[in-house]
Amino acid sequence: MQHNLIITGDPNINRFIDYWGNQAGWFMVNQPCEQLLIDSTLWVKTYPTVQVPLATSKFSDWEILRGSIENDLHLLDLSQPEFLGSSALLATMVAELKHVRDTPAVFIQRCSEYIFDNFTYRKGITTVETTLDEILELRSGVCQDFAHLLLQILRTEGMPARYVSGYICPNQNQTRGAGATHAWVEVWLPIVGWVGIDPTNNCWVSDQHVVLAVGRHFGDCSPVKGTFKGPANQELTVSVSVSYEDGTRYEDHNLVQVSKEIMPVPQLDMGEDAQQQ
């Protein structure tokens, strides 16, 4: 893997590994500027993934799953659901989804299918600050919303699950979220470890998925976030270009909706970044 990063003003970048194991960095631009450009170019090589076995005995026992995480604080943290106003509705949904004879992997796939079949993929109806309660009411959204919903369902059953930020490479199958920044979920299973599933496209992750960062939710692995000082309002534009070795290129450009109106105050939030599609 090769990574080139160019930032307006060429600031020093303090790099570190965060709590979730992601490579991260922070920087400061001290000189006044009207535009901040972050140009990140990444070369990656992906490999075919092994399909998750859905019915073999070593994955079929829920007690093995729960017993293997009870002394792991990291996994326990990732298996705790958030508090919701609509928690009763979600509990009913989970009860309907889980069948007695399901293996953990079958349950994961069933939950992904449910989101894919019952929630509408629609850009512009949600923002980075849309809550799970609002997603359940709207029954619409984009990959970020569907990933958060799947996380909540799996954690309600005590399954360690984490949010994944990255890209899904475009193909001829009209993949949802292709080209733009994408989000999906990884779930921890005994023996195999972390396995990824994409509820937006209702598929297990493949060599078309490129991971950038993982965390408990979007806020843990937002590609860019920070603050600025000054009286100006902000406008955020995100462009993504995905190219293949054969020269094929796909591009996506988004003018990001800033959910909070920016007022002329001494210090302002930049927001977390573009919503993942």
C-alpha cells in the first residue's frame, strides 16, 4: 500500500495509532486561508476473500460466541447497544429476525437482508447527525445509516460489531455507494475473527471493499474532522476518484449539506465530514 497526502500550507502531521488500531494524524494550519484542501491518494491491492461458512458446527453455538468475549473488554465494548427512544420497536424487530436454529452467521445475513428489503436507499434525506430513532422512522437513508442500524441490531443480541469506513469499487452491477466513501459492518465470530457484511448491498464483503478505518460508530473513524476560528461560514465539497490498473476511472462529487447553520462566532465546528453514501 502507498499513501500520499497533500494539505494546504504543507503542515506537519503528527501521526499515531488510535484506540481502534487506525492510523491517524492531526495538524494545524496557523496562517489565514480561504480554502483548505486535503488531497489523499492511496494505492491498494485487494485479494479475494474467503466466504463465511454459515452452517458449520464451529460457528453454530451462540454460547461459544458469548463465552469467548466475556473476558475481552474490547469486544464487550463493541457488543453494547446504544440507548434508543424506540428500543422496544427494535427489540421486537430483533425477536422477529432471530430463528431458534440460526447460527450467528445466518442471523447476521438475515439482518442484512431485512435492512436491504425494508429500508429505501435515498441520498439527501439524512445527515451525519441523523439518529437511529430517526432512521427507524424514516425507513430511508444511505450506507452510513444502514451500517448504524445493523450495528444496533447485532449488539442488541450481544454480538461484537464495529463500523467500517472505506470504499467499494464500482462495477457493472450498479452497486450502491460505489465511488463515494462507503460504510459497512464487521462482526466478530469465534475462530475466524472479524467478518464484514454490507447491508446497503446485502452482501458479505469482497475484494471490492477497501477498508480505511474502523470504530464503534462513524464518529470514531470519520475521514476528516476538526475546528476553525473566524467569522466565515463553511462549505464542504468532497470528490472521490477510483481508478483501476487498466485505466478505468469512476468519479463522484458531493457538495455536503452542513446540518448546523454556522454563525459568526469566535470558534466554529467544521463538522465531521461528508456523509458516507
